[in-house]
Amino acid sequence: MNHFFSRPARTVSAAAASVLAACCLTACSGGGTGGSVAVRVNQVGYVTGEKKFAYVMGDREQLADVEYEVLDERGNTAGHGGLGPSLGGWNSTYTAVRTVDLSSLDRTGTYRLRLVGADAGPDTRFRVAPARQLLDPLRADTVHFFSTQRDGADVLTDATGREPSHLTDREARVYEPPRADAAAAGPEPAGDGGPVDVSGGWFDAGDFLKFTHTASYVVGQMLSTVRDTPSVPGLREEARHGLRWLDRMWDGTTGTLYAQVGLGSGGEEVRGDHDVWRLPEEDDRLTVEPGDADYLIKYRPVFRAGEPGGPLSPNLAGRVSAAFALAAQTEAAEDPAQAREWLDKAAAVYARADTRPDRGALVTTVPADYYQEHSWRDDMEWAAVELSRGADALGDARRSRWRDEAADWARAALKEERGATLGPADVSALAHADLLTSADPDADPDPGLAAALKAELRRQVETGRKRAAGDPFRSGVVPGDFDAVPNTFGLLATAELYARVTGDHRYDEFAARQLAWVFGANAWGTSFVVGAGDLYPHCLQHQVANLAMSRTGRGDILRGAVVNGPNDAGLLKERGTIEGGRPCSFAPDGRPWSEFDGRGAGYVDDVRAWQTVEPADDFTSTALYALSLTAARS
């Protein structure tokens, strides 16, 4: 996805530009570098009992006779040997990437990896520990990220020093989506346009827009995590925070689903969210009148997913229904009455889905370029199976009917849609896995469907494994494409789901390598999760992080945030500029990130580079889910 697909170029003063170099920080990369040799490890740590690999980058001839040694905490030799064969070259400097197999190290502790016969700088430290010990702090950090993304009156100020924001969303007006030929003047108010209370929720990414499309995906993943994996402190309440906002976006009385709060990019006569860099609480302080350029920044427009009482785009209807039905499941034991209300809301949204949509008519965001989607049967399958499971938890007689419908939608998805990597554009992995684990005792099993669903989950993982076979760091994604990091977490989650529903652990090594890649065992030697490992993103394209950092003095206020990571190197050559932002550019040891770019992929840690360091809610919820499934296996 491309969160700022339509974002206009920003400008920064020459004086501010001159400060960028001064904002470059020095840090130990955790993958020691020296000369043209670099060591890359999983900076969070390797899970006991699993395969463990580090990577050594260098010149092919230079690495020919290099060996390695591993020392334990007491300085004793815990392992030594030669490097594995080259997995391929990365760029003109690093013409070979070779492995160090650390799989024999299973005793919990901290180790030091050093190379013998090459100057790779200081020893590289890494940990070995059980999965829960390594991953539970990271899972808690992802919840922390969502708490910093809160909008409305219920803002948590401990990390950012923020104040309540967008209180005008309590009485927002409904607008018609802008027409392409009227973009300069902005959207027009709808004739029956509110006011409606759409306050609260989370900001979608580094901007302040709020989308039903992504929020429903995030809430659904959070509640699946609550239901199926070890508990995470604060997760249930944070999921409820998002759920309350999602509930406001559905008006059951009129049968209206609202899709979005806020205008992304404005035109010549009106400014939108992407046109101004500021803290969110500043919007409420504006003094504006209708017709003013900043009017829609303070009084944010709401866009509907369809006409009141009319059919709903099935992708949105499906995922919103799934989120409500998951709420019914997770509340059933403690508050059955509330759970029944959630189930009834889920059923009402599900019933309004347009199951014969025109080609290209799926609703996501305004404009749809922010989040593109081409499948919807997977969303309907997800909704139906969660409705069935919710009904089962409450003893509701509709259980069997919804499960039969889930099976029908699964067959349709298998026939008509080719599942992609788990993410907001494709939830088939979630739907298939839950259908496989929700057998109805009153229904005859369908072994053919079960086999087909397992085969589809395997195919999705196998697609990543085949890519990994040709990548020097065994990454299952294309590092020069958008969403490299969240797609990696999507592959990891799908591999874990496949193992869970089949008992087949053939992809455990693949999963371990993907986990290592996002936490530093990659060409750039950085983790792509804020606060995870020794080196991680510092200069996020995130307005609150950028502006509040100078106020709080803390560089990790978005701890737990997941960024896009590497992207097409060509997109980073001419970065956008920011007016009103705090200049920030970070490079390890002052060395340019471009030294480690290769195979068309690049990475920079720079506030101007939204392509690599803008965090997003769906990125982070997918990571939370994947890490939780991994932790549940230990």
C-alpha cells in the first residue's frame, strides 16, 4: 500500500536543510562493520530450539578463508568453524553473503560473534532465549504504539506529552467524495450530512486520517490475538478503544457505514491533512470560517461507504462484521449481554454486503489509492466464520448457517481469487485458518474443502519460500517493493497458522529467517521495529514523533511502531521536504545507508522518506499477530 500516494511535495527552508547533517547520530549498529565486511544478526535474539543464522557480507575473495568464533558470557569458546557457502552477491561492494550457522547454541544467554581472518570491527553481540522471553516485550511495545496513535478525548500523554485532539469530530459533517474535476475546491457537503460523532479511534499512520478499512483489520487482528495467543498487557483495552470508534462508524439506525474521517490532500482552494505538518491538537485551536483554506483541517469531513440503507462494499462489510463478531467472542464469557449486541451488529453489517459488486467498485479510502484492494470474498468468509464462532460462544442457533456460508465463501475465494500475503488487502489466511479450526459438531465435515484450504495456506507460504531461495539474506519478500516489512510479518503469521492447523512444521526454518530479517539480519543491519534491537528507526515520518520528540527529549516515543522498511532505491534519490518539521536524518556511524543498497532496494532513516520510515497501524497489528503466534508455539 502507499499511504501518501497522492501527497503533494513539501518544502523546507534552506536554513532547516542545513541542519540535517547536524541531526545525523552515531550508533553501534549491532552488526559490526569495518572496511568492506559487515556482520548481520537478529538483534532481538534467536529462539532456543530453532534454526539460527547470521550473515557476513563482504568481497568474495576477502571472505574466502574467513572463519568465525562464538564466545559465551564468560569468554569461553561456544562455537567455531568456517562460513557457509556464498548465497549470492548483494551489490558491487558486497559481492558475497555467507552464513554463520548458530543453530547449535541453545543455552539461554548473550554471546559474541567474531570473525577470524577479516576486520569486521568489534564483536557482534546476540542473545539466545525462549520465544516468550524475547518476544513478550516486543508485543507489549506494539500495544504502546497504538496508545500513542489515539485520537479524541482519551489520549494517553505519558509518552508524547500530547493533548486531546480533534474534538470537533464529535459533530462532524458528511461530505460527498471529491470529484476529480473538482479537486481544487475540495469535497461538497452531503445533503443529509450529519452531524455524526466519529471522535476517538487511532490515527492511521504518520498522518491524522482515520479509516474504517484499516481500523477494522487492526481490531480484528487484535481480538484474534486476545482469543488465540498468550495475553499481552493492555491489548484487550486497546482493542476496545479501536472497537468503540469502529462502532461509531456504523449507524445501525440508518444502515450507514462511514469509511473515513479527514481529507488527505487538498487542492488550490482547500488544504487537507497531508498539506500541513503539525501536532494534532493544534487543529482544534484554529479559528476558521466556511470557505477558509484550513476549514476542513479543523472541521474534518466524513465520507460514507455507501448511501444510507443501501448495499455496502463487501470487503468493508466483511471485515467490519468480522471485527464485531470477534468482539462477541472475546466478551462472551464476561459480558454475554454485550457480546450479543456485538453479534447482532456484526450480523446487520454482514447482511448489507453487496455480494455482486461491479468490477472495480470496492470501497477502501478516499482516494482509493491510499489502500487498494481487489478481493472481497475472503472478507466475507472471515465475517461468516467469526459470526459462526460468536454464535457458538453464545449458544445462538444461527451458528450452523453462518458456518455453511463461511464454507461457501471459502470455496468462492479459492475459485475466484488468488490469495496474496496477509495484510489489509487480503485476509484469506485469517479466514481460512479460523474456518479450519471451527468445526461444527452438527455438520458433516468436508475433507475436500479442508484439504484445499490447507493447500492454499501452504501455497501462500511457499510463494515466500521460493523468493527466499534466491535472496542472499533468505528474505521471502521483494525488498524493493512497498510493504516489505509488513509483508514479511504477514508471511511469518501465515507460516505459523499453517503449522497450527496442519501440524506440519516444514516452514519453521523459513519463519525463523524472516523473523531475523526484520530484526537486523538484512543488508542494512537495522531492525525495522522502533525500540527493537540495537539499531532501529529514529527519524520516522510521523508528525507526532517528529514534533513531540523535541518536547519530550525521548527518541523512542513510538516504541513498537513498524515501518515499511526498504523500498525501491529510485524512490529515495529525491526525497520530499517538510515545512514546519524538525529536520532529522540518522545513519549508523555516520556512514551512508546507500553503501548497503542492492538489487534495486534502498533504505534511509530520514523524516523526509515516507517510503521507508513511515509507521502504520496495519503494519504494527500484523507484526503483533505474527509475534504472538510465534510466542504461543513456545
